[in-house]
Amino acid sequence: MARRQAVPNPQSALYSAKRFVGRRLDEIDVEAKQVSYEVVSGPEGAARFSVRGKQYAPEEISAAVLRKLVDDAAKQLGEKITQAVITVPAYSSDAQRQTTKDAGRIAGPDVLRIVTADAAGPKHLTTTVTRSTFEQLTGDLVERCMGPVGQAMADGKVTPDDLDGVILVGGSTRIPVMQALVRRLTGGKDPDMSVDPDEVVALGAAVQAAVLQG
């Protein structure tokens, strides 16, 4: 229903609210230009959404989304949801993480942990490039993945020979060059493609919730 409303009323359809949570208006000049609704300055310069003469805090919108997810989960499970684990982008600041936690509490459940996913945000750009050009443009970003992967393996005290498999996480791992990087870093092991790289983020949060519940 919201998506249908966004066609005739783009200035009244709020989306990507999480990118504004816990941030000041002077921090989000680029992001504010990427949405169809009006982003204004609220108390102490905090970002606010202006819709039909009323201002909304980003965490209010996030809370509404979370509340719907909680309700849907409760109906599916047949029991009341009282606790939750929520994911946020990896680049989120402490203020954004805390505000997201607050949004969770507004929605109802006690937020036990804030975790996983990285994203640069929508660029609203449609173009066509060859794979070789794309790989050349993104080469430095691909190479930057080597450090964190090596650190994770060092922290886990494992070598490529110790790995049974590698599960890909995040939409960018659909890129063939990323899959090739996995093979380079693991001594030729093919990455596990059996789990959707977007869905696996939600599964990871569910695992964390299960661990916290014993």
C-alpha cells in the first residue's frame, strides 16, 4: 500500500529512514537529496521528516516499521514477541546504534543486541558497463576485503586448510570477482552459494538471538 501511495504522493512516502536515524541535518546533505520527501532540521539540528505540515523523527518511522515486523513475527510464531536482535549498517555511529535501539523499544520489544550489514545507499543511477570495466572500477574495493578477512581468520586462529566452507554475506558477494577473491583467500575453495546473501543477514541475527536465549 505504501509503495502504491508513493507514486501519486512521493513527498508523503517515507523510506530509507534508517539512514537518517541519530544524525544531524548538516551530516546528511547527500542522503537528503536522494529521497523524494523533505528532510528538515529539528531540535538541536537533528534530522526530521516534514510531511503535510508535521515533522517526524527518523526513529519514529523506524519504530513503525519494526512494530509491523514484530506483529508479523508474533502472528507467524503464535506467541508474543518481547525481545529482539536488530541489524544496522556497519558504518553506523554509536549515536545511530543507540537511537536504533531506542526505536526498537518504542516498537515494543527489548532490544538485546544491535548487529551485521554494510551498504553505501541508493545512487539512483542506471547505466550499463562491461564486466571488465566494472571490475577495474571496483578493484580497490575488492582488494580492501582482504584485510578484514585475514584479520577474521587470525582472530579465529584458523588457516584456509581449517575451513569447511565460506558462506557469502551481503548483496555484493553476488559479483563474480568477489567469489573469485574467496577462492584466492581460501586456497581454491568454492564459496557456499546455497544461502541467499541478503537473507543470511537475517539468519545471522536469528542465530545471535538464539545464542542469547541459550
